[in-house]
Amino acid sequence: MSDQTALEEKPEDETEDDYALRDRVVNAAVEAARAGERAQLEEVFEPLHPADIADLLEQVEIDDRNAILKLAGDYIDGEILSEIDEDIRDSVIEALEPEVLAGAVRELESDDVVDLIEGLDTEQQGAIIEVLDVVDRIAVEQALSYPEYSAGRLMQREVVIAPEHWNVGDAIDHMRAQDDLPEQFYHIILVDPRHRPTSYVTLGRLMSSRREVKLSDITEESFRTFDVTEDEGDVAYAFNQYHLISAPVVDEEGRLVGIITIDDAMAILDEEHEEDVLRLGGVGDESLSNSTLEIVKRRFPWLAVNLATAILASLVISIFEDVLAAVVALAVLMPIVASMGGNAGTQSMTVAVRSIATRDLTAANAFRVIRREAGAGLLNGFIFAVVMGIVGLVWFGQPMIGVVIAVAMVINLLAAGLAGVLIPIVLDRFKIDPALASGTFVTTVTDVVGFFAFLGLASMVLL
Amino acid sequence: MSDQTALEEKPEDETEDDYALRDRVVNAAVEAARAGERAQLEEVFEPLHPADIADLLEQVEIDDRNAILKLAGDYIDGEILSEIDEDIRDSVIEALEPEVLAGAVRELESDDVVDLIEGLDTEQQGAIIEVLDVVDRIAVEQALSYPEYSAGRLMQREVVIAPEHWNVGDAIDHMRAQDDLPEQFYHIILVDPRHRPTSYVTLGRLMSSRREVKLSDITEESFRTFDVTEDEGDVAYAFNQYHLISAPVVDEEGRLVGIITIDDAMAILDEEHEEDVLRLGGVGDESLSNSTLEIVKRRFPWLAVNLATAILASLVISIFEDVLAAVVALAVLMPIVASMGGNAGTQSMTVAVRSIATRDLTAANAFRVIRREAGAGLLNGFIFAVVMGIVGLVWFGQPMIGVVIAVAMVINLLAAGLAGVLIPIVLDRFKIDPALASGTFVTTVTDVVGFFAFLGLASMVLL
């Protein structure tokens, strides 16, 4: 019982550790589930936000998760379900009783149902769509007909509209007469007679304007619409760039079909960042919920590609076996040149990949950025050349080794700067995600150039 | 003139290329500025959003930027100014005429003024605060008294409040009688007699409820408050985790001092991600606007640390000079072991750092994650051991070289998996940002373990 007490003691405290589900809570839930104590489990869940219960289910071992679901499956409502990570969602859904699942799904808005089921297989999708009432079913099937990751998947269909000629009084009376307004809305969208959105008015502005003011006189400048097929990443970018709160979605004819709100755009922005970070780290798509076997399967291809490039670098080294056999100091020093190149290349690449993602690196300034990276590579190259020249000389007592490593350092850091910025730009031109593939290419360049320059120079100078 | 025409042709088109400021537009602005054609420059700016004009100023060369500001400095309003990247903000502000700057600043809300000036030096700050009217000046000085990166800096002070006992009609009448409602607001905050926020009601819910309904009966469950000193990163996390639209900020006594809205939280989420990505890439804090010298200065420390660890790895290699001199094949193959370890370590580390940032990796599941990484490291180690064993045997015709590289591969991938997850966890415990420092430690481990295992085994088996 001490766990619950500890929890209740500081419900308002918002320090970092409170966001993380403290292990106390997780352990209390696991203990209750293992002991089959339903009341105790409910007591643990009671003060938690649905998003935190979902996190808890993600953090426990598979067996414990199943025990929790078996004991308190009917506690899982639509909100918890839609918060659960996609990687374990199908197994959670499978563990729920059909009528519990149906109840959970029915309480969701149609856009949340779409979000819930779009990652599931067709069979599970069908089973869930079946339990919806007709209106929701049509809405969900309509949404699923739009491309994956499109504005059409992201939008909600419930919107509040007004003809352009209305005044504030008309709008207020109209809204107050309706009894099925959306749960969350921030704007009234003005539409022309063909149902095409032309501008919008915020509720706050409406509240502070006199009844006779025309809606068209208090519209917001920030108004912009999205195509129903537009990529959700671009939508999220535009929300952040232009400070949008909500934006109408239109079909090919420009007619209003739904609305996207900033909370959904924020979630997408977060997902896109997550994807970028993981791809830059050579991981692709994985989460903590994945099993050992799953992560081995997901990481293997990246390591295999790396092995191929590492072997390529070794082939370069093998060209210079003679000089390596003659001067063993070269074998000791050569990883330094490659390592510095790899690091400098990763620096340039990280900046370039990020700048492409934030649309800051464009054709307009590409040349300036390339020149800057080359300059920085050269400059850092000279600095570290001096340092390493001295290290090489002092360590091995041979001035020429110092010279060789110094020159190789300059060459490789220049190559690193150029490769780091050029490779992402070229990949982006070919519509390949720079975050996905740049790393391998950049380190291949710096390894090959580094070993080739260092050992090549050495064989010219020292043999 | 063709540039402007091309722009106007597709003002509604929302493809990816339209978000990026196309070079046409940038070039047109630069040409106009160089030619001193003010009308032409205005024509380029006219259709652009303030955020895009700010991007344009960031993307041009320094000389061109100054030419643009000289020609059309008075075009720069508060909105453009507050969108400009912090790295060039001070130089832009310096280039503006004092009265232009004063005009731009006066039109901003107090929270935007804070955001604008918090990165500036004291002198520039003072000059800007001076031009504000008394009310705004007090608000800005109050905000600056809160810690940097705190909720107090992020919040706006304009809030709409209501006593808890009011009904819907009271609230609507009250709002409609006011003439200084905030420009953007989404909730009415209920406060107790001591001015402490207790819950809130959305404007949409207010519109759809009958006049006699009590406000306290239609409050939102999502309500939560932030401490004025709370870290802005934690605020952004909470907005995303709990789907908040706005949240009151309270002082030590729990009294309402302001409100944070989701658009500001989204901007912070974006900045935090940016910081994480750059730190993971070993760059720290930099933007495309930085000059060559500035980026050399910022990247140098990271490269210097890397040099130190690379020399450490070389020292390990130098222990085994004898075996390297005897079997030159080892020098050819040894970078492969280190490279695979480095990659596998980066994979584990990326997942761990991200999971710590998203509060998914906690004390509750740390042991499971460590076990999983060790398992994945071993499994991938065995797979690549077999592959490299064969490669080594075929390439150099010596079975024992194949065995040595195979065993070293297993050892190093296990080390990589463990270091990749343990190092971020330990750094986080010591309150050091894992994104900042993990990379160096992880590659040091994989380099040292890789070379030591490979060459150590070789000297036992082959000498």
C-alpha cells in the first residue's frame, strides 16, 4: 500500500521524475497482476493518465502485460488503447475480450479510430471497423482510402462552418442552437457557396466582437488550407513554421473535407523527429517494446552495409601491406586519421541533414554552405595536423611520420567537410531520405580517403 | 520580373518545394537589394509570410543581408524580427534604425518581446526594453526575472479567468463586455478566491452549453498546471504526452501568473529535438547562419575530445606492435572489428538516448533493456563472426585469423550493446545530458575493446 500512498502524496509535483513512470508504480502494477489482485491493480491505475497507463503497459515484460490485461482488460478504454505504441498494439488488441475492444473503440472519434487501426493487419482492421456504427464506419473507411501519412488520415471530419456573409450574432446563435458541436474546436471556418473554405475566425475573436460585426471583417491572416493528399510531415512543418492552430483540409476541387488541429500536428512533428534521430543513428524503426530477436532483425541490415564499407576500407589498407610491414608505427597511427575524418564528417552531415529537414538548406544557399564546410574542414585540418604532426614526431621519433599524418589529416578533414554536406544534398535531390543513408556514405568516404592518403603518402615518403 | 510572376502563379500550391524558399525568390531579393531597387524588393517580400522573410534573411550572405536591411529596414516588423534565428538576431537588430526597431518591438506581445531579447547582450536588451510602454516593460522585466528556459519565460500573462461559481451565461456576458481580451485564447480558467486556478472550460464547450449550466460542471479532465520555474523542455513533453492545448502557470503559492499555449510548447519541442540531434552528431549548438570561423570554434572541442580517445585506441594498438609486425594481415583487418563495434554501439546508444528523452527508459525497465541489448549484441556478434571468420579465412588463407576475428567480433558487439545502453543511463543519473556525451564514451569503449580483443587474441594464437 505504500506505493499508492507515495503516489498520492505529490500528485501536483511536476519534476522530471514524475513524468517518467516511477518504477514504484510499475512494480506495484506488476505485483498486483501476478497476485491476481484486481482491486489493487485498479488502485494503481486510478490516479494515472491514460497516456501513462499505456506507457506502463509498454514498459513491463510481455508475461506481466498479459497478466495485467487478463486481470483488468475491461479497464482498457479507447483512450488508453490509442496511446499504446504501435509495436505492441496488435498484441494488446488480441489479448482483449471482443466486447471490451468493441466498447473501447466505439467511444473514440473517427480520426482516433483511424490512427488506432492503420498499423494493424487487414483482419484486425476489419474486426474493429465491424463494431462501429454506420456513420463512423463510413468515416473510417473514407479516411483509410487516403494515402498513408497523408493529411486525409490525420484530419477530423467534424468542423464548424459559416457562410461568408454571416455576422458575429448569426454565428453565435447558430452554434448555441446546435447540440452536436465537436468536442474541441478553435475556429469557425467560412465557406463559399461551393463549400470551399475561404478564411476563418477564432472563437476568442468572436467572443470579443459585437454581434453586428461581419465575420469576414474579423478573419485571421494565418489562414491556410492543406490538400487531402499532402504528406503529414509537411503539414507538421507548416504548423510549426506558420504558427497555425488549426487548418482546413480540402479535396481536389478545393471543397472542405475536414480539419487538422495543432495537437495532431505536434504529435507528427515528434514522430518525424524520432524517425530522423533513429535513422541518423543507423537504427531505422524500433522501440523499447521490441524483443531481442526483433531488434537483431531490424539492426542487422545496417550492420551488414557497414561491414561492406569496412571491408572496402580494409581493401584500401591491403594495397599498402608493404609499407605497413616495413613501418609498424603506421598501423598504430592510421585509425586516428580515419576516426577524426569520421567524426568531422558526421558533424557536417548532421548539420546538413537537419538543415534539409527544416528547409533551411536550399538551392539558394547550398553553395555558401558547401564553401563554409570546406573552409571549416581545412581549418580544423590544419590545427589537428599541427597537433598530430607533433604527436607523431614525439611518439615515434621520426619527423617524416609526423609530416605524413599531418598532411593526411588536412586531406581527410577537407574530404569529411565536403562529403558531409554534399552527400545529404545529393541524396535529397534523388528523393532518398538523407537521414537514412548519409552516414554510411560519409564514413566510407572518410575511411577510404583517410587510409589512402595516410598510407599512400607514407609509401611515397618512407619506403 | 519573371521571378515574381512565377511566385504568384502558384500561391496556393503546398508541395514540399514551396516550403523551402525557392532560390528564385532569394535570388530576386538579393538582386533587388544589390541594385538598390526598393519597389522590386517589396514586391518579392509582399506574398511572403514573416517566417519566410526571416528564413530568407538567414539564407543570404552577410553582405546581401545588410544590403536588404539598408534598403528596406523599415519593412522589418516585430513578427519578422521574432522569427529570425538567434544566431543572426543581434546583427539584424544592430543594422536597423532605432525608430524602426522601436516600432517593431512595440507591436509585439510581451511574451514575444521576452523571446526576442533573452538571447541578446544586456546593452541591446536595455535599449529595447526602454522603448516599451510601462505596462509591457514591467511584464518583460518580470518575465526576465524567471530562470532561463523556464515556464515563466514561455508563458503569456494575458489570461481569461472566471470565479468557480459562475455559469455559462455569466462567462459569455463577461467576455462580451470586455474589450481587451487576448488575441488568442482557448480556455476560460476557473480560479478560487485566492486566485489559484482549479480547472478550465474550453470555448467550444462554452458555446455548446446552455446559459444556466455551471462552469464547474463542464470543466475539462485534461487540466494541469505548471510551476513558473519548471523547465520548458518538461512543459513541452507534458503538452505532447497529455494532449494539452493550454495550461495555467502558477507561482509558489499556487496563484495564477500566466498561461502557456500549445503553439509555444510545439516550438520548444522542436528546439529540444534540434538540440538532441546536433548533440548526438557531435556538433553542439550551431546553425547555417554561423560563419566558417564560428563553426570551427564550435566543432573544435568535440574533435579534440575525439582525438584524445583516438590516441587512446592507438596506445592499445601499440601494445601489440610485435604481432602486427609479424602478421600484417592483422593491420588490414583490425579496423573492421572497431568499425562494426562503433556502429553497433551507436545503434544501442541512439535508442537509449531517445528513450531516456521520451521517458520510456526508466528504472522500471532498465534491466530488461540492458539484457535485451546484451542479447542483441551477442546474436549479431555471432552472425557477423561467422561471416568475418569466412572472409578472413578466404582472404588470407589462415584459419586462425578467421577464428581470431570471429571471436573478437562477438566480444566487441557484446561490449557495444552494453556500452550503448549503460553509458547513457549512467550519464543521465549524474544529470549529464546523455545526448551530449554518450557518443565519445561509446566509441572509446568499442575501439579499445575491439583492438584489444582482436590483437590480444592474435598475439596469443598467432605468435
